[in-house]
Amino acid sequence: MKTNQSFGQTPVICPFCHSLHTHLLQTHQLTTQPNSTSVMAFSPMALANIGMQISKRMNLPPMLGGLTGLVVGGVVLLFLNHQKPINVLQYQCEQCQETFEMHGPS
């Protein structure tokens, strides 16, 4: 059992009885998956198609619009897929024996 009273660590207060006597039970990470509709709407192929259509209307080469849309779509896809995991810390109070979770730094 790891207590949170170690040197340099801020004590975790129990939300039930407000005791400082808590210990860390376990940690785990949560990750979220991007919404599949948003990925499909901003896919590189979809944006390349939109770029080609816009460039045709502006009397520009469709290849230029397609490449621009492809690059923008790739950047958007990287942004949507880049998710930081959330650390979840599970504690138990030594006084009231209740367990509770807190979100820690990622």
C-alpha cells in the first residue's frame, strides 16, 4: 500500500469524511476514441474532393485544390487522432474505508 503522505507529494483529502489519511490503490489510463462521423467528414479524401471542386469554380488547376485538400485533411486527421490519455488514480480512505477516484496529471 502506498500512502500519499510521502515527501514532496500533496496529501489527498477524502471527499466523504475529509480525512488526510488516504492511500493510493491503483492507477489506470483512460483514452477516448474520436467520433467516427467527424473523422469521415474531415478525411483527407473528402477534403481533397472539396478542394478540387473549389479550384474548378475558381478556374485553378483541380490538382492544386486536390493536393491542398489532401494536406489539410491529413493535418485534421492527425489532430483528431491525437488524444492524450487521462490518468485515473483510485484512493481509499483509511478512516471511513470509502474508495474514490481522482484525475491525475497526464
